[in-house]
Amino acid sequence: MTKKTAREIKGIISALLVPFDSKGKVNEAGLRQVVRHNIDNMKVAGLYVGGSTGENFLLDMAIKKQIFEIVKDEVKDQVKLIAQVGGPNVYEAIELGKFATDLDYDAISAVTPFYYKFSFAEVKQYYKDITEAVDNDLIIYSIPVLTGINMGMAEFKELFELDNIVGVKFTAADFFLLERLRKAFPDVLIYSGFDEMLYPAAIYHVDGAIGSTYNVNGLRARGILEAVNEGNHEKALKLQNESNDLIEAVLANGLYPTLKRILQLQGANKGEFLSRKPMASMTADQKEEAERIFKNYL
Ligand code: MN9
């Protein structure tokens, strides 16, 4: 029996950025500021913790748990919390899922297992194992460009039939599939995963969006959802155009390091805001470019 609080997770959800120090440890004071910035200034509806954006796949389990704890302690019940627990190690996913559920996270999420070329039968068994062991709602994290796991209608249908699977974070540019999924599964929560495609995803009635750039651009993203709801497509397009000027420049300069530098410029600036190795730190030129991006596009 799950609590089913996941059903209420709608709107803009930041894939939480995590500042690390030069030793690769979590900068706790900085992380708390990033959480506050998301809630107080970006007005997000929720946080997605332990995603690609959190550099999760570069972390050991103790650090993943530490991040889940710090974030919950800072958020309390102010916004919805989703814990991404998946990866190739299903035993770890289960342990993390239980851990986050005990911390009262509203839902867990699990990326399709990656690295080995798993068959769909194996992917399905992975979701069965996690959902049977963890008493919480689960949101599938589908990001074929990074995992190599491509699923179509038939595969999603089988996964949505599993107990406790309530949604999908759909990080793909396949709008045909997105439209078909929305039409076929009106009760499944569908989250847009590519921030640069939020407006078209909103036209297809996604329930919300989970992404990295919302840490710094959450207000415009909210505006896109509101504009589409009001039927004001001119405004939605304008906000997406402005967002994409920002996203294009951020991607060209190095995604996560640039977003972290912008966070500092927006006032979340205690301690170091580095990435975990082997992700490179920014050069002086990249830092300068990040400052230019902040001035021009935010
Ligand atoms: O999960 C994010 N994906 C990755 C969502 O970071 C791999 C997105 O928010 C992208 O960072 C963003 C920029 O391409 O759309």
C-alpha cells in the first residue's frame, strides 16, 4: 500500500544541482542554499534528487544517502520530493528506494538500467524487483540518448501495468510517442524531460516537467505552463524562445558547471560549487562566458 502522494506532483520540478568541494564531498551549506533558491526564488513545485543533473552516477551510495537526507531536512514538506534511485545496480536501487521512502519522499524514480545492453525482459524485471521491494510510487526515468534503452508503446504499456508505477520522466525528442502515450494513458503522470522542448510537451498535456535548467530559469518555465493553460501560445513561444537562448548557450559552455556558476551569481554561493571528477572544472574562459550568459539571458 503506497501513500499515493505522487499523484499530486505536477508543474515545474527542478532536477537538483549539487555543489561539490574540491575533494568531491558535498558542499552542504551550498546545497541547502540551492534548495532554498529553487523553492523561494524559482517557485518550483518539486525537486528531483539524484538525477543526471545531480551527477548521481558519479557518486557512491553513502553520498547519495547524505544528499537525500540534507534535501529532506531543508525542504520538510514545502515542495514535493522525488528520489532517483536507479542505475545498473538493482540491489542499490532497492536500498536507496527504501531509504528515501523512510525519509518520506513523495515518490521514487528509477532510470532504466544502463551500460550492459539489457533486454526489455530484464528492464521489466528490474522495475518489478524495485516496486515489489519498495513501498512507494515509482516514476520511470527514460532517457534513451544516455542509456541506449529505447522503449515504444508496447514496452511502456507493460511497465505501466506494474503495481506502483505511476509515471514517466520522458527525456526524448520523440513527440509522436509522447502524444500516443498521453492519449493512451490519461492517468499516468508524464513529465517532460528536455527543458528546451517544454512548450511543445505542454501542448501535449504533460503533467509537469523535470529538468536541470529550472534551477536557474524556473520562473520562465512556470510561465510557459501557465501560458499554455491560458491558451496564450504567443506568450508561451516567446518564453520558450528566451529560455532556449539561455539553454543553447549553457549547453555550448558545459551544462552542469555553467548552471552552478549561474546559481552562484543568483545568490546561492556558500562554499565551492564544483562538479565531481571526472567532470572537468571550468576554465577562466568558461567562467567568463557563464557570467555573460547570466547577464544576457536571465
Ligand atoms: O533530466 C535533463 N537531462 C540531462 C533532464 O541533464 C541529461 C535536462 O534538463 C537537460 O539538462 C536540459 C538541457 O538539455 O534539457
